Amino acid sequence: MRIEGIRAVVTGGASGLGLATVRHLLDRGASVVAVDLATSPEIEALVGPSVSFVQADVTDEAAVHGALDVAEQDGPLRALVHCAGRGGDRTRIVDRDGQPGGLETFAEVVRVNLFGTYNVLRLAAARMSANEPVDGDRGACVLTASVAAFDGQIGQTSYTASKAAVHGITLVAARDLASRQIRVNTIAPGIFDTPMLGRLRSDIREGLAATVPHPKRLGSPDDYAQLAVALLENSYVNGETVRLDGAIRMAPR
Ligand SMILES: NC(=O)c1ccc[n+]([C@@H]2O[C@H](COP(=O)([O-])OP(=O)(O)OC[C@H]3O[C@@H](n4cnc5c(N)ncnc54)[C@H](O)[C@@H]3O)[C@@H](O)[C@H]2O)c1
């Protein structure tokens, strides 16, 4: 898919991986609607003729429709990059006192990360399916999992469940939407230098960077954005989850 001139929606676009993706798509000549729970100074600085911001919760059907309406104001929606998501609840299955972990936070993590993904995917794909195909595609979607989908750490059951499910639906979605000529791929990031990680002490961040085989650094949001754009562009990549992690394999804790 040619990026120049297309309309794209980026969820989680006010921060981190989503924000970098908005910048990359803009640099490549796309018009972008950034969707997030709240705006940020960084996305506000980009808002203009080619970038809009829409405040929306990705689990809210009406709110996502509103964002898609904005994206389709001047033409068809061709691309979705879904980055919105939250961290886990750090809950052990059985706690120190022998008590079972709660269900509520587990359900909330799955609701935001998995239901949110499915909600945005289904609503965006329905819009894309009405497009005229260009170079064989009516649209292309990139979802965001995590290496926790494969090497979940202790205390990550909810986060891993939500991200393994995003990986799991990727091939199904690609098969399901093949007749609509819409491609679906997923990026599984390793450890990225975003506000989600910014809460950690700098020595802990440095320790994490040292665990990456090569390159020995945290992933940068630009690494993610570059791959997201490549997955949109390359018409033969479909139904794939790509680990983007410097070859890291997470230890049990
Ligand atoms: N940073 C990492 O190391 C890392 C690693 C693996 C996977 N990921 C995944 O990458 C994605 C992006 O994370 P990030 O690191 O850029 O974090 P981030 O916190 O910088 O950005 C996530 C954005 O999603 C938004 N968001 C959360 N819930 C939302 C909702 N219900 N509706 C709309 N927006 C919502 C937040 O407001 C935030 O702006 C997430 O899905 C995360 O799980 C991140």
C-alpha cells in the first residue's frame, strides 16, 4: 500500500509507540487521526491540516465510530495502527498469604487490551471493506501485542492473556478479512522506551537494556513506527506477528 495521500487512524496516538507512528505516517504524506483517552502536548503540536486528534476510549463503540467518521471526512480510511493499551495488574495467581488473585483487574486488562483491539479492528475493517481496492488492498491493519504473549513473566497472567490473544486473532483476522482484501499484521514489541516504561528508575531501565542481546538498548518508538509503516506498505505480509525485540527472551521474573 502506498502511504502518500492515504488516511490512517492511530490509536494510542498521544503517546509512545502510537505518537511515533503518527509522526512517521505524517512524514510519509498520510493524513492521520490520532485517537487516545486524552490529548498530550506532543500530539497537539502535530495537529493541523494532516493530523487530527479525537478523544475516545477504544472499548467504546460509539466513540470509535466518531473517530472513524473524522478519518473518513475527506476520503476512505486505508490504514489502522492500533497501539492503545495498558500494562498488566502485577497480580500473582496465588498471593503471599495463599489467597487467589482477584478477577476484577484481570478482566479490566483483558477488556482494554483485547476487547479494545477487537472493537477497533472490527469497526475499522467494516469501513475499509467499502473502499475501492488500490494495488490489491482495500485496507491494512497493524495491531500491537507484546513479547509477553510468548514469554510472560511472573505476575503477568492478565497482560499475557490479553496480548497472546491479540497474537492469536491475527491470523484469524487475516483469513476472515481476506475476501475483503484487508490485511492484518501484529507487532510484538520487546522493551521500549516509552512513558509506559518511564515510571521505572533509571538504573532499572539500564538493567533492562543490558538484557537485550543486540542492539544493547531499549527499543525506540521510531523502531516500532518504522516497522508499522513497512507492514502497511508491504502487500505480501499478512496474518503475521513480528517480534520487534533485539532477540530478547524474557526471564521468568
Ligand atoms: N513500551 C513497551 O515496552 C511495550 C512493550 C510491549 C508492548 N507494548 C504495547 O504497546 C502499546 C503502546 O504502548 P506504549 O509503550 O506506547 O505506552 P504509552 O502508555 O506511551 O501509550 C499507550 C497509550 O494508549 C492509551 N490508551 C490506554 N487505554 C486506552 C483506551 N482504553 N482507549 C484509548 N487509548 C487508550 C494511553 O492513554 C496511552 O496514551 C500498548 O498496547 C502496550 O501494551 C509496549
